[in-house]
Amino acid sequence: MPGTTIRPLGSALVTLLMGCAASPTSFAPAWPHSTLTSDGAAAPAQSTPAGDYSKPRIGRLTFTFGERQLDGALAPTDEPQVFGVEYSRLSAGGPLGFELGFQFADDQARGVAFPGGGAGTVDRLQSEFFAGLRAEGGEGTVHPYLGLGATWLTSDTRVRSGGVETRDTDSGLGAYGHLGLLFDLSRTVHVSIDGRATFLTDDSDDGTDNDYAQVSIGLGASF
């Protein structure tokens, strides 16, 4: 099952990140700089507080990897692996900003027995575009965050059996929410752990919907 790989990885990441959070200054060098006065003398050096990476000038770009749990009626393709790209930016004067991004999820099951007889392969692919508001806190290297917004999610299901392929595609608008912790490893590199869910998505023809719960880890750049 896909979950057997992501869960140990997530546990190991949490352990590593909590260790980093316990001693944030260990990887947070100061960035001193000096200026010259009008008579050519060096002015006292000024430095950015060590470990304070909380104000990227432009934003954060994060690549995420994880696993989601779909409606149980979609088994055995109800635990797809997920890849995503997210951009977020905070306002200059506070902790609020915006976020947007894409996500792709897929799962495949072979030898599936169908109710009417026979067996075949089921492929499920989901694509998603989302945009919303974001709040991010913290002034050191650890930043809790919360995001809420709208998502457009498309689910494409393909069934192949006996040389015949059938396809069902449905799309719909819904809402999403996610929260997590972001850890700055340097002035340009960060990692994150994230919990996410969608709700209010449209029902498909078979009565299921595209709502899901998801856990993912992220690696990205702040600039």
C-alpha cells in the first residue's frame, strides 16, 4: 500500500525537524555588513538577527510530496500519491498574504475484480488548482501557518478490461484548508510538514465526491 512508505518518512522528518527547532541558531549565521561614513571611516557593523528568516522579500516556492485519502467507495485506488507546487507571499506589514498552486495525484490498481464479472486495471488521476489566503507566524526559524481558499479539482478514472477502456471525468469547485509548520534551514532553503483537506466538492456520477484528507512534506526556496 502507498501509505507504508510515506508514514515512516513523515515520522522521521518530524523527529529531524523538532531537533532543528530545539536549537535554531545552530544553522543560522548572522549576516554583518559595514558602511563608510563621509570621511571614509568604517561605520559600526550592523547585522540581521541570527536565525530570523521570517521575512522573505518576494515569497516562498515549495514542492510538496505526500499521500491523500479519498472516499472509501473509490477503493482500491483511494490512497493516491501526491506531488504539488505552491507559491506563497506575505504582505510587507503583517502576517497575512496569499497562496496559489497546483497538485497532481495518481493511483493504480491491477487485477481488480468487477461486480459484473471479469477483472482489469483501474487508474485514477486527480489534478487541482487552488488559490487562497495565508497566515504565517513566527519570527525565528519555525513558522506555523494556515491557509484557506477555493480549489478546482478534476478527477479522471480509467478502467481497462479485456482490451476495452472506459473513462469517466468529473470536475468541480470546492474549498480547501491546510495548516502546518515551516522550518527555515537557511536564508533560502526551507522544509515543511502539512495537513490538508478539501470539502464541498461536487458529487460524481457514482455518488462519491472529490473530498480528501492529505499529509505531505515540502522542500522549497525563500527569496
